[in-house]
Amino acid sequence: MPYSLSKLDIAIVNSLQEDGRKSFRQISRELKISTPTIKFHYQRLVNIGLIKSISPIIDTNKLDYDSKLKIEKCHCETKVPNVNLSTDVSVKMICDYCDGPIGVKPSIFKFAKIERFFCCTSCKSLYKEKYKGRIESLIRKS
Ligand SMILES: [Zn+2]
């Protein structure tokens, strides 16, 4: 499809890059946008796969490398830079079933809070069939 980021999407990502533990309410106050709208956009960024996870940033200075557990130093010292996003950047989307690229018209399947994107209707049907049990239990839980 490629998904085009809106200014709000970018504001949410930037806000979470500052502090991933922020609540939706905090972001809502910060950006002066309603909490449900923030939640909706956040969920979509997760669904399209841009936000992979919210993870802690480790202060490597706190690690004692001389301790008995030998930690490989090289990896820990790489600092993960914040990603600068702009509305010119679009997010590449791949089919959730066959991993192929998604064209202009994606097939979208929504259930519970989740959205899955497919390159064609047959991938969508095959996905539904494959994950039938999981999908049904997620719908029941929501
Ligand atoms: Zn596909």
C-alpha cells in the first residue's frame, strides 16, 4: 500500500521515543488530541508494523563488566538513535500471509483491536483459515 504517516502518527512516535512508558493520557495531554484518537493511531502504527515494541533503553554505564558474568561489551555500547520521521516517509507494507509486497489496494481484515493487511483476498482467506482458533479466542476476549 505503502502507508503514509500523518503528522499525528509522527508526533506519537516522537513522543514515545522520548519516553516509551508514557500513557495514552499523557500523550493526549501533550499533543492536545483526545485519548481515543491517540490510542487508535498508536494501534494502527503497531498493526502496520512500524512500532515493533516499546523497550527499555539500558544505561550501559550501570553494567559491571568485571562481574563474574561476562557480558560481551561491544553490543551493549551501541546506542540506539531515535528515528526521525517525516510525512515524506511512507511505511512499506508486506502481506501478513505471504510476506509479499502490498499494492495500492490492500485487503484488510479487522478483528478485536487488530488489523491485518494482505496483498489479495485469497491471502486474507487463507490467513483466516490458518488462524481461525486464535482469531476466535481473541474476539471472545475483547
Ligand atoms: Zn499475500
